[in-house]
Amino acid sequence: MKRWAVLTVLLYALALLLLTVPIVFAAFGTWGKEGENITFQVSQSTLTLYLHWGYWLWLAILVTGQALLLLLPINIAERRLPARRPVKIPVIVTGLFLANLFVAGLATLLCTVFKENSAINGIEIFQRLNPFPTHQADSGWSLVSGMLTTLVLFWVVWVVIFRNFAKSDDSDSLLQRSTRWLLRGSILELLIAVPSHIFVRRRGDCCAPVGTFWGIATGISVMLLCFGPGVFFLFVERFERLKPKPLGQKLNAK
């Protein structure tokens, strides 16, 4: 079972790697009409995204989350009653990604509502939540620290909420609830992020599209993550069909 889980995680990582460039192209490419043809111009600098450490850190977090979410399906497929510790892991992981969806959606709305030349500058509101203020109010560290602080706060909130809903669930119900909440949350977040990204690009903002694109990337990543348990069970079902039947079952079949 663990081999099928590893294969599922690898397929998830491969899907993210292959979708990175097309999604970036679609989000930041320059579209223009020339007669009846539509040209799609793409900057070669997009490929440098694979050289940025932040990209690989985010990919590692997503892949690790997918692997942790598959611990419960492995126990279910092996017909083992999960201990309380593995049951808590999906609650923590689900809370983390729900918090990511919420923060990304919030950042998207802030980038859409507040213009870059206004007194309140969209995503920079997170700088005010920085628990470790620096002398440079507009430093990148202040922004990252403020967003991480917001993420941790919502992570705790979502873990408590999800735990209260799922504490009476059995293993199958808990797994279904986790994927259902994440899938609905990612769809809702994408319904906010995609129109917002189009709006801020047409408005001509410089940095706001980066915030809205983050919302799109988060929504798609979490949506794909939800299909991991389903893919795993497809592999398990296929394995069970191909596995040779015991001799006693063959004699009974005859």
C-alpha cells in the first residue's frame, strides 16, 4: 500500500511541476489581437521560477501535506483501525491548507479593493500584523512575517473548527470530510482569485497581480491535493483485482 501512496505523491508533484509554467503563462502572458489571430507572448524569465528557493519550499510543503493526508487512506486500505495520533494528522493538515486558502483569498481581496497608489496599499496591510517590527516599514521581512503570523492564527482557528466537526467521525467519514472541505474551499477561493486577477491586470497595477496570482496558485494546488486519496484508492482497487486469489477462494468459485 505504501508503494501506491508514494506513486500518488509523485504524480501530485509531477502535476504541479508540469502545470507551473502554463498557469504562469496564462496569468502573466500578454494577449493581443492582430486581425483574426490572437498572439500569446511569454517572457523567458518565467522559467527562472524553477530556480527560486521559495518555489521549491512551497512545493515541498504541498507534497508533504499530500503524503500526510495519505496516512489515513493507507490504514483504511489495510483494514487497520487507525490510532488517535494518525487521526489527528489529517485534522492538522486540513487546517493548514484551509488556513492557506483563507489567507490567499484575503490577500486577493485586499489587492482588488485597494489600489496601489492609495493610502492603504492592498497586501501591505499584512505588514501591520508583523510581531517583529523593523525600522524599515516596507521591508520584505515585515510582509512575510505578517503573513506567516496571519497564517498561523487562522491555522489554529481552522484546526479547532475542523476538530469539533470531525471528532465523532470514523476514519472514512473523516477522510471524506477533509477532502470535501478542502475541495469546496479551493473552488470558492478560485472563484474569488480568478476574476480579481483579471480585474487588477486590466487596472494596470504593478504588484497586485502577484497577490491575486498567489490566490490562483494556492487554489489549484489544494484542489489537486484533494484528489490524492481518490487516486490512491483507484490504485488499491486495481491492485486487489490483479492480486492472485487464494487457493481456497478458487476452489469455492469452481
